[in-house]
Amino acid sequence: MIAFETLHAAPPALTAHAPLLMVVAPLIAACAAALAPSARVSWMISVTGSVFAAWMALAVAGEVARRGVVDYVIGGFAPPLGIALHIDGLGVMVALLVSSAGVMASLYSGHSLTTEVGAEKHTLVQSGFLLCQTGLLGLVATGDAFNAFVFLEVSSIGTYALVAIGEKRDRRALPAAFNYLIMGTIGATFYVIGIGFLYAATGTLNMADMAARLATLDDSSVVQAGFAFVVVGLGIKAAMFPLHGWLPGAYSYAPSLISIFLAATATKTSIYLMARFVFDVFPYGAAFGQAFVTWVLAPLAATGAIVCSLQAVFEKEIRRILAFSSVAQVGFILLGLSLATVGGASAGLFYLGAHALIKITLFMALGGVALSLGARRLGEFAGVAREAPWSATAFAIGAASLAGVPLTLGFLAKWRLIEAALQAGAIWVVVVLAIASLLTFLYVGRMLEAIFFRAAPAGAPRAREAPVGVLAPLWVLAGLNIWFGLDASLPEQLANSAARALLGAAP
Amino acid sequence: MSFFLSHFNYIAVAILMMAGLFVLFSSGNLIKRMIGLAIFQTSTGLFYISLAKVFGGTAAIAVEPGSSEARELASRLDPAYVAQYGVDGVVYSNPLPHVLILTAIVVGVATLAVGLAIAVRVREAFGSVEADEIDVLSRVEATQPGPQA
Amino acid sequence: MNTGELLIFLALAVPLFAAAAIYAVGRMPDVRETLTIIACIALSVITISMFMRVGAGDPPTLTVARPLAGLEIAFRLEPLGALFALMASLLWGVNSLFSVGYMRGKREANQTRFYMCFALAMFAVMGIAMAANLFTLFIFYEVLTFSTYPLVTHTGDARARAAGRVYLATLVGASLVLFLPGIIGVQIVAGSTAFTQGGLLPGRVDATTGDILLLLLVFGAAKAALMPLHGWLPSAMVAPAPVSALLHAVAVVKAGVFAILKVSAYIFGPDLISTLPAATWLLWIAAGTIVIASVIAMTKDDLKSRLAWSTVGQLAYVTSAALLPAAAGLVAGGLHMLVHAFAKITLFMCAGAIYVATGASKVSEMRGLGRSMPIVFSCFLIGALCVIGLPPFAGMWSKFLLIKAAFGTREWFTAAAMVISSLLGLLYLAPVALRACWSRLAMDRHAPSSVRRRARTGCCGADDHSCSMCRAVPAGGWRRQLSCANRGEGAMSEGTQDVAPKEKPQLGEPGEHPLSVLLFSWMRGKLFFRLLMAGLSALGAVLIALEVVLSHRPVTSLVNMPGFFGIFGFLAFGIAVLSGWPFGKLMRRPEDYYDTRSGEAGRDR
């Protein structure tokens, strides 16, 4: 256990403004990075900004542990009229996740960009990456429903452009980015329309205030329509089955820096916002919220978990396998949340964190190898284990964790999910989880077989081991997979307090 | 019928929205898709403005109570409206949705710009802006080995 | 850390360290194999001293990690585990000596991986043997599965990979779908998974929950090969003989029955077991497994396959023993596990020795070989008689205790199955050795002298390629191999290896997996879109028509369902977004505004 209560990560003067600084730091860094004279300088700015944001997130975590919730009033205008940042246990968990993923990705970016992106674009890519980080952190921090839309779009617009940058290695990045843009914009616009309905019904945009007023309004058809729009909009952004069409392309063809960061954070923050709306803003006790969770969210999550795992089994390109796997894992997370118990929410959020760590490890290992080997399909990865043993081993650790092999974080995540499902008496969820896990084993097995047990055909291009600058963050992540597999008290603590914040009860 | 008349602005929103989505989905041309997307986004603008509008309301610029301007504005109000809500003096439209939609428009413009930029790059890379042809070329790409760094 | 804890630590550390060391010195075979032997000896010393300490004072306990609240990775030394650890470490030593000879004799590839995985498997076995709770046992059980997978697929050819897939799919599948939910169920019911003297669950479960948990846990331990989860064991026969010995005697299947024994003794306890109906059902299944496996074993000509089926049957003895509602059953089960391990490893080493020396893998080819290999076949006979349970061999005692326990608890089915299977064993194991000694040489009739000579001198040692040919010949024996050899190499490979899959006209994307085509390609067909469009149009028309006819009063009770309109709206939007793309293709009109001069697709559809 880490005693967050006694964690004073930053001096009081900074801590007082930490919620805002956490969001603004990457924004300022983004401007600076765009103006930076050279790639190296922009990289250093990027690392500094990300590290600073993570530091502030830690400071916020300490405050939240002490006070339960941190409200930061921007410009001294008190909510509900003024705009406020509002961070509770759930927000802290996702903020820590996003900011630490940002640190890892920015460390990694120093080497990956040189091969993947033209030299003249480095500074702009770093700037876009930081903007994306700003958007995601702002989304987590804000207590205002409309601000959430703005932050969502800030991060998304950055992401569209960055995905398109991947064209240098694979021109399919362009149509993928275009599709992502269209789907993402439809999702965001749905969300705005939904917020409009809710504003019409409640007259406020502050989420806490809205929740209080909605509690008396749960029969209103305006509210229900708003709910539907918000959930569909966020469902697209979170790649909830069957609204996930944009994800495989966007993850597969983007530069590896972006894949890494997106895989760990993008869908996670949207799930965060969706959970916030479904369980927190809307009165969950209301019949329509429960009916939605039981009859729509849970079945879709289950179908997504199985169908997308199956599609991953049949995919041939390794990054597309991982992308489909991501959609399936979103299903796992939503299944946990849809149990609508504190245990289930805690397990789902635990899974959310675990999956972020797993996918960032896998995409980083893959990116490290792909720096020297332009391989896409499974067959082309034959024999990589011999030429790049460190990257391959880290990949194997991540893959084992994804499959849920004991002694890794992924195993504990599955354990908690099954435990929560059994406790909630949802046997069918256990069955779905077991089937999807088996399919996960299948595609993980295919990847590992290609990398470890197949010899490279003669004359095939050889991979080189990734540079130390990539291996260092990669092995930190792989090590965390194992470490948390042996002692998961930190993620468990975060997930539990997040679930308590979400459903408001003692575990 | 009166329902339709009194809600004609919302009906316009719905029609615009559906028209935008229709163009978006029915067209294979990337530029036309962007046009559809723009129409779709614009419909939200109308929606928000409709929300904010108060009959007889004026722009949210403070007017000195009791001034001639205030009296003139108040006189324009529908007596039935005044009777129903018991308003006194100037009625302002809600400024907040205007502000919101201003932000949304900025976001929309940015999205549009990025989307069109990508469309240009697609044309350069694939020689076409037709989704079908790009699909075919992408599938061919999927069978090729990756580039060497 | 007192001596007991130190021993536990060393028992885990020695094989793990050995695995790392073997990897490090992989380029030097002599050093590598010396290391293996040293590790075997060290581990044996450790387990012997552990075995001596059992029963004296408090059992030593070592807690390594606590991943989640209420879950511990912890070890404790208790008699059954000490017995298992001792057995495994001793047999590892014996088996390693044998492996050195076998692997060198056959010049196998990837030997470093082989020895390393072997050491890792021993690490897992030590973890299983000393696990203090089900959670720890499960973890090491899985480590054992994954560390033995490269061993099963050691040869790397198509058959080995297929067997490996079956192996992984069955074991991992059963443990994920059955074992893990069972363990989590225990955790929820009892708040812990610790192995407790007299049982963890008594007083905490009703009969139904107990039944479900027992079924999940017993079938989940698929390494015990209880029917119908036994298929992986015979198919894993493609592995080299030392691996078979590992699977059948040292580690894998023993880990399965050991897990069942532990679950029976320390999770349920004999008292609870005796009240559960599921235990009776499982006893019947085990009795069926015993008899059916023995019958199938009689029909097998391949010696290793025959031994594998015999193992399936013998394991069911131990499973039965664990489920007998009496503590006596547990003692008999533990003893049988031990005895069978020693007997089976003897048999497999004999089979391996015969194969290395003569290339013969079928019982029918072994007639008369006993005259040139008297020692090997004598050992085989001893092992066979031990498995069958004839005096004066050890198998007699365990079978005696087993059948006595079965009679004592009035489980007539089980007792009868054991007796019948012993008689069948007499029919399918003993004759292998007896015929080898007393028949004429089998090949006199079938093979010309050149093949015979090669068989005697050891074709495998001399000629790697011919050896792999021997293995590749699925059936048909010498005659077929001879004819293949006459036709030359090309014909040989064509006849026995996988034919490369031909290019077929495909619906899906180029090179797409056929099952994927089957599952998803129908969505890409033209007809599908037309039907979809027509169906949706008709639906829309009907809905519009209904709109005129129907009143807007709530016509069905569905409307009164809470949140109906919310859900309806959600689904409608979901469908609208989803169907957008395919619809786009349908609704598109021909367009002719392209600049055709630049050679682009001027389209006129």
C-alpha cells in the first residue's frame, strides 16, 4: 500500500494549483515545442512537459486522498456559474494513467520519430502529441460537461493529424485518419447534442450540479434523449462494439509513438467519461439508467469481447491484431462496469489500468523492433526473437500479461473481474470472460509462435535490437507488468477508490 | 399542426442533421463527406441557438433599467408572455449557448481544416479521393511486405 | 529465515537458477549437461532433507508475495507435497542422465532450450508441491503448462505443432474455464484458498455449491487426464522419450493428480466429500476412464501410445482414490502416484532406448528384439508388472490399498473397474516384453537385410535424416518406409509431409483465413446488401403504414418498460451510424464530373 494521504509530492504553492497546472503544462509545452529550433530541443520540451504533468497529477492524487475530492475554481468564479475542475478518486486514477503513459511515450519518442517521421515535422509532431495529452488530462480534470467536449476535441484533432503522419511508413494511415476523423467528429457532435438536451432540461453544465438536478427529472423524455446521444457519442469515442470501426486502422497505421499513447489512453478516457455519465451524472438509481446498463451496455460489451477477439485471431497484421484486441478488451472493461456493483466497477477500472499498461508495453516493443524492420504481417516477424531478444522478451511479457498468464498483472485483472462477476451472481459474464480469454490465448499464441518459434526464412530482412533509449522505458513497463503481478496493491487501491467515487459506497 | 409550427426550428435542426448524415454516408467522395460533416455540425449550432432564444428577448448586453431603450424593449414583449411568466422589464436571451456554440464552431472549423488537409494528402498518396478506389488500393497494400527502414 | 524456510527457498531457487545458468552456457554442451546433473543432485539433497523434516514441529511456511488483499503466494511444507517433491526431484535426476544419452544419441536440435525448459518445469513442480494455497498452486500449475509446451513441440514439425496446440488448448482451456472459476469460487465462499487440515470448505458450503466447485476443480485439473479431457496426453506422444517421461512420470500428469489429491484432502476434506453427490458421479467417470483407457490401450500398436493410454487409466486410479469418501483412499492415492511414476518412467525409458537403438516404435516391430536387448526388455517387464500390480513389485501395495479402500467404502464400481483394468494390463503390457524375448525377429519376414542391419546398429545415431523419416512415417511400418526409400527422397517427403495448401478461389481478402472467410465474407456479398436494403425498405414501409393505422396510445406493454424511449433512441442511433457505410455504397449515384483527360477513372456506373 502506498499512503497517498501522506504524499506531498509538490510544495504547497504548486499543489494548490496542481489541477490546473496538470492540464496547462502540456499546453504550454506544446506551444514551446512547436517553436523549438531543433528536434532534440522539442523532444526535451516534450519530456519536461509530460514529466511536469505527471508530477502535478501525483500532487493532485495526494490532495484527493486527503480531501476525497479536489475542486479548483478557475478565475475565482464559483460554480455552477464559473467553470471548475473537479477531480475525485476516479479522475485521479485516469489522470495518473494518462500522465504516466505520456511520460513513457515521450521518452520513447526521442528515437522513434527519427525513423518514422520526416525530420522537418519533429517539432510539430511533438507539439501535437502534447496537445493530445492536454486534451486527455483536461477531459479527466474538468467538472463541466461542455468543457469535456472541448477537451475531447482538442485531443482528437491532435490525434487525427498525428495518425495521418504515419503515411510515411504506410499510406493506409491517411484513409484511416480520415475515417477516424469522421467517426470521431460524429461521436463528438452526438455528445454535444446530448449535452444540449441536458442543458435544456437542467439549465446547467456543471456535472455535479447537473447530477443533482437530474435526480428529480428521470422521467423526462428530453433527459432520456440526451442520455442516448451522450452515450452513443462517447461509445464511438470509446470504440465500444459495434461503434469501433475506426480503431483498428487508426492504431495500426499511426506512427508508433501515437499508437503507444493512444492504445494506453484514448479509449480509456472516453470510457471514463461514459462511466461518469452513466453512473454519476445520470441518477443511476433511475430505471432507464439501469435498463440501459443491463440490456444494452452489458450485451454489447460481451459481444464485443468475443467477436473482436475472434477477429483478432484471424488478422494477419500484427498491429491490427493488437488493435482488435483493444476493442475486445474495452468489452472486458465495460463488462466489469456493467455489473454495477462497487466490486464490478473496481474490477473494471482495475482492468482498465492493467490493459493500458499491457497495450503500451506491447505497442512499444513492437515499435522498437519496427524501427529497423518494416514488418507488418505475422510471418515477417519470424525469428525476431533471435535478432532482438530484449524487445521480443518484453513483448512476450506484455503478451503473457494480455493473455492473463499467472504472475502478471493481466492475470490479477482477470481474476478480479471473474471474482466480481461471481460475487454479483452473473455466471454468464464468467462464461463470456472465459471464452474471450481463450480466444485471447489463441491470438497471443499466434504472435508468440511467429516471433519465438519460427525461424526467419533465408534472405529475409533482419531486425536489429532497439536502441537503449527505447529499451529503457520498455523494460520499465515490462517490469511493471511483473511487479504488479506480484504486488498489485497500488492499482488495486486506485481502482477501489475510483469505484467508490463512481458508485459512492464503501466496498 | 400547431406543434409543428411552434417547433419549426427544431424540425429544421432535425432535417439539417439528417441531410448532413445522409451526405456523409451516401457519398464516397472524401470532399463530399467533409461537406456532409460540416452540415451535420452546423445543425448543432442551430439547435443550441434555438435553445437560447427567448421570445422578445434581446442580446445579453445590460440595459439601464428605466431608460428609454429599456422601455422600448419591454414594450415589444408579447403581453401573453408577460402575463404567463410575470416578467418585468427587459428580457434577455440566454447568452451561454451562444458562447458554447461559438466554441463548437471553432472546433468544427478546426476539424474541417484537418479533414480537408488529410483529403489533400490522400489524393497525393492514392491519386484519388474516392473511398472505393482507396479501399481497393489499401487491400493491395495489405498483401505487400512492409518498407525497410 | 529458519532451516525449513531456507529449504523451501532453495528448492525453488535451485531449478530456477539452473535454468538461467543453462541458458547462459548454452553453447557448451558438456558444461550445460554437467550443470543439469549438479542441479538434479542438489535438488534431490534438498528434497530429501525436506522429507526428513516433515512432521517435526510446525510446518515451515514462506510467504513470497501478496498480490491482492486476501491472495498470497505462499509455500508450506506438508507430507503429501514433500513426497511429491522428493519423487519429482529424484526422477528428474534419473531422467536427466537418460536425456543426455538420448538427446546426444539422436543429435536433437535446440538442446539448450530442452534442458532449460526442463529445469523451469522442475521449478514449477516444486512450486506446486509446496503451495500453501490453491492460488499458488494454480500459478505454478500454469507455469508448468507453459514451460513444458516447448518440450512437447520439441521436434518442431507439423505433427509436433499440432500436438502442442492440443496440449495448450486443453490444459489452458480447462484451467481458464473450469479451474480458475472454481478457485475464485472457493475464494468467495471461504474468503481464502489456503490448504487446511481437514478441509477448508466444511461448514461453509451447501451441497449444490460444493458439487459445482468439486466438478470445476476436478475437471479443471486437466493434467490428471480424466475423461473426456484426456485427449492431450496420447497426442503429446510425438515428443522425444525424455519428454514423455517428464509428462507421464516426473511432473505433468502427476501435478494434475496431485492437485486433485490436495483439493480433496485440504479443500474439501474426506468428510465433506462423502456427503457430495458429485463425488459419486466423478467416481463413476473415473471408473469408466479406467476401463475404457485400458481397452483402448490394448488396441494400440505404437508402444508409446499404448503406454500413454495406460497412463490415462492409471491416473484415474489416483483420481478415484482422492474421491473415495475415506482418508485411507488418500494414502493409497499418494502411494499409487509415487509407484506409478517410478514404473512408468522405467517403461518410457525402455521405449526410448529401443527407439534410439533400433528405430522401432511399434509393438509389432519389437518381436524378437529382446534377444539383442535383454537388459532393456527385462526392465520393461519389471516396469510392466509393477504397473499391473503383481507381486513382488511395489505396484502391488498401492493397488492392494486402493482396492481395499474401494471395498471398504462400498464403491463396488470403482473396485470392479480396478480389478478389470489390472487384468487388461496383464494383456497389453506384459506381452510386449514377453514376445520380444520369445518370438522370432519381426523384420525377418518383412524387411531385407539392409534395413535390418540399420535397425540393429541404430539408424538414428548414424543418420539423422533417416531418423526423422522413421518418425515421419505415420503407419505401415517397414514395408512402406522401404518403398518410400526406393522411390527416393522426393517421393518420401511428398508421401509423408504436409502438402502445401493450394491456392483456392476465395471470397475474402487475399490470403485470408478460410474460417474468417466463412464467418465474415457473407457480409461483403452483393446479394447481402440487396437483401438488407430490400428488407429495411420493406420494414420502413410497414412502419410508415402502421403509423397511419395505429394510434399513439401505448399499444404494447413494452412502452411502459422503464427507459423504453431511451433505449429505443440509443439503438436507433447505433443502427444509423452502423449501417451508414454499407448504405453509402448502395445509395451512391453515378458521377461523371471527373477530369477524364488525366487518365483517372472516369466512372460511369
